[in-house]
Amino acid sequence: MSTELPPVAPEVLAEAVENLTARLRKKLDAATEGCVAGAAREADGSVTVRFGEDALVTLRPGPSGTVTEAGQATCSCLLAPRCLHRAAALGAAPLADAAPPPPPVERPEAEAPTESGPGGSAGSAGSAEPAGPAPALTQAQLGAAAALWHAAAEALAAGVTAGGAVVQAELLRAAHTARLAGLPRAEAAALRVVRGLRAARERRATQRLGALTDAFRELLHTAGVLASGAADPALTGTARRAYAPGGSLQVHGLCREPVLSATGYGGVVTHLLAPDGARYSVSDVRPGGLARARGAGSASVALGGATLDHAGLARGGLRIVGATVSAEGRLGAGRGVRATPLRGTLWTEQPAAPLFARPPAEAVAELLADPEGAESALLGCDVTVVGAAGEHLLVREARPDAPLLRLLPAHPHPELPHTANLRRIAAHPGLRLRVLGRPDLDRAATLRPLAVGPVPGAPYTLRLPEEWLGRADLGYDRLQGIHFPPPADAPGQVPAAEGQGPDPLADSPLWRVRRLLETGVAGGRRAVAEAGRGTAPLASFGPLRRAGLTAAAELSAALAAEADRRPRNAFGRLTDPSPDGYAWAWLAAATHLAAAERSLVAASWAAMPNGATPTGR
């Protein structure tokens, strides 16, 4: 088993690559390959990587387990620290999250950042909005945003094929500058792109080209708007969740879910609901990966001296005095916080009951109109199990003319019980189910369930233990045969899962636009130019125009034309080498595509005629 290299801070890697000569930079990608296989862990906790007989790179991570300073990476060769070996070893190591600023006085414990998913944003509350207009961007912020835009445009023009260590280092350097200037959202977007480029070049099984395309769109949009001088707080972001006084609160548990990030963090988030419908959460996310995610579900809740674990809080409640709350609804554990456990409430009681009374189509339409809080949004519905269809579970909402919905695991890791629980549910067609989950806004009529429970009054539904309080957390509780009704109680007729019908997202010719955008991400500007030559535009953009998607066709054609526009002077040199025009054309097409796909996703949640089934894309 090979030794894992410790995570490296982005700025440390960027500096190491910048110090290389042009000749050494050309050799960096080749030198990076094989570094992990040659790594060895020493007795003092450091990790060494040998390059031949004369060069040994030593990485000595700090107390956090991360290489955060240049002096923690050394090489024994004569060119160190400006050597190829040191830069290659740092480039082969995982990319660490940016270090958060020092914690505030009222919150002494450090809270680990997470890359994505429920650990990053877990709720919304009625916390106070910032008063007054946002301050204008400083010159440092404008300069940082412009530099990040340029680095992102260069990376887009290069694509995955040419987006090696040097291109990634330029993005990391620009991202670090953005962080120092107070633009944490732009920095986070750049780190997502770099991680995506790495995963795509390494051909990891978990990497999706579509996800990297969306990451590029987010980065270019954020950097481009900030560079124009727009002072939108949503685009600036916050470096750390700021906790404000929340007074006295009463919250009741909804469910808990494991958190597992790509950067080695693991833990749990427990979702809570106040009597007025405001959503809160308590999180426990730290380094530790899968083992931490699995064990944190029964870990003690560090909040105001409450004698509860997360399993008890998910089915219980708290009365909190002196609460501190972040803008996302996350509850803080400051020194003055006091919490007293409350008895749990059923999903059929207040405050959870309204979650299951609202039609999901309305909730999804609201999220699509304002997707900022989509990652933390939860919706509930009663469904009837249809059966398994490929990788997902088909269910039908319990309302007239409702569409078939797809249930996908909230986290697909095989060591977490999400997938196994859904498979067991799929074996019981006709089962009535109450589902609480997070809508997947990138797919047609798709819900990622976090917890399930029985439908009140339904004869063929789940039979859960009394201590579970009417719900099972799919990321922690494992459904067994005893939790299901006997087969003899199954309804006589159950709709079949075969014969999936039309889906507004999959059947739309917009896939041609996405393919062009993904071609650019994978192969760079040259690949888009080649795709737009000859008769290819007529074949690709004609169906878009015939379907009435004229704007999509024109933006795609403009992108292909801009990619192929490379004017040269009499000596064959480019007269306009800047990638800005190409990046703007790509961003325009990508932004239009995202808006069009959102409208189709909203339509997929509405009533579908003749029992049509969403097939996805």
C-alpha cells in the first residue's frame, strides 16, 4: 500500500512552481507522475519522496496535518528550494482547503471547512440581513478579481489536455491573491476548478466532466462580475461563518446526515427546525474522512452543555439560551450558550408537518429562482414505491397527476448505508413512504433522500421501532426486513418501472450546447474551433433553431467562431493572443444553458401526462 502524501496549502504549491525556470516547468508534469508510489512515511511523521540517488524530498506537515509553509517542504539536491523535485512532490500531494482566519473570541473551537455538500451549508434561518448597501470593492479586490479572471480564461483555453501543473499553479496563485484581498468565494471557486482539472487529468472514476464545466462557469462568472466592480456580498463571500447573537431558541430535530469531503474531512450535520419554520443545523466536521463520518453520527453534541448525541438530537430537540447563529443557520457553541434537551416530535406534528404539506414542485421552483440556498434546502413528500430502474429508485408522489420521481443516494460511498437502504426499499413495490430529502437541481425530477418514515394511516408502509420516532436516517440507520410490512399486505397492482417516457431535460436538443462546452473544457479552445469548422455547425445548431432555441444556437455559433478567431500578422504571430474574448463567449453560452436547464428541471417536477417517467441525462 502506497503512502499518502500530506495535503499542501495552495499558496505553497503556487510559490514552488513560480520559482522554477521555464525549462524545469516543461518537465513538471512528467516529474509529478509516480511521486505517490515512491513516498514513504518516516518515524517522525514526515513523508519522504525519493528522486533517483541524489535527491530526497521531505514533507513535514504541521499540527493540522497540512504543509502550510514553504519551509515544511525541503529537498536534498543542490538546486533546492528552486528545484523540480520539490515542486513535483508538492504538486502530487492533495490540495488542502484554504486555512480559515483566527476564530472569534466567542467561538474558541475551530470549525473545519468542507469542500462541498451538506457540510458547507446546512440551513437557513431568519438571521439579520446586513444593513445598508454593500461597500465598494477596493483596488486590491478589483486587481485580484482581474488576475483571477485572466488565470481562469487561460486555464479554459488550455482545457484538461493542456491544463497541467503550471496552469494549475497560476490559478492557485490568483486564488491566494483573491483570498488575501477578501474574496473567499472567488478563491473557493478557483480551488474547485483546480481539483477538477487534477481529477480529470488523473482520470479518476468519480470525476464528471459536467461538474468541471459547471465549476468553470461559476469561477468565470464570479471573477468576471467582481472585476467589473460589482460589490455584491453574495459574490464576495465570507471567509468564515460569522456567528451573531440569536437570543433564545427552541429547535426540533428533523434528521442527520454524514458529511464526507474530497479533502479528507468527515462528520455529521443534524438538521433542526424552529416552531416558526426557520431552519438551523448543528455540525461536527473535522479531519478523519470516512471513519469520522461514520462515527460522528453518535458523537456528543458540543452545544451549551447539552447531554445529547447527534442521534438523540435528530429525534429530539433543544431549548437554547444565548444562541449564536451563522447566516446559514448553523448554531455555534460559544461560551455563553446554554442548551436544555426537549422531547422529540413526530413528522406529523409541528413544526415538521408543513414540510410535507407543500407540493414539491412549488418548493423546487422557488429554489431554482434563487439557487444560493439550494445545497441546504430540504423538502418532504409522500410517495409510492414503483421499483428500481437502473441506478435509481422510482417513486410516484401521492397527489393527482404527479410525476414519477427518482431517488438517488445522498452520498454514494459504498461504506455508507444510503445505497443499501434504497435497494431494500426498491424491493417493495407499492410501499407508501414519507421522504425528506434534498432536490437535485441538475437532474430532472430527482430527490436525494436523507430520511424516510411511514405514511400515517397507510396499511402498506414502514414499521419502524418506537425509539426511532417515526423516521430512519438513511446515512446511519440500516433498514432490515423487520422494518417492512409482510409481502401478503402488498397492494394487488403496482405500476411497472419499465417503459420510461419523455423527459423535458433529456429530450431537449440543449445537450448539443453542453457537449460543445464540455468539448472546450476537455480539449481547450482548439477543440471548440475544430468542432465548429465545416458542416458541423449546421448539424449541431440546426436542431436548436428548429426547436425554437434560437438564442442557444446563436451563442453556440458565436463561441465556435470566437474559438477559431486567431488573427496573425505578416510574420505569423498572433495579433490578439488574449483568451478573454473566447472566455466571455464560453461564459455567455454556459450561463444561457444553465438558465434553460433550470426551467426544464422545474417543468419536470410539474404534472406529467400519461405517467411519463423522468429519464435524466
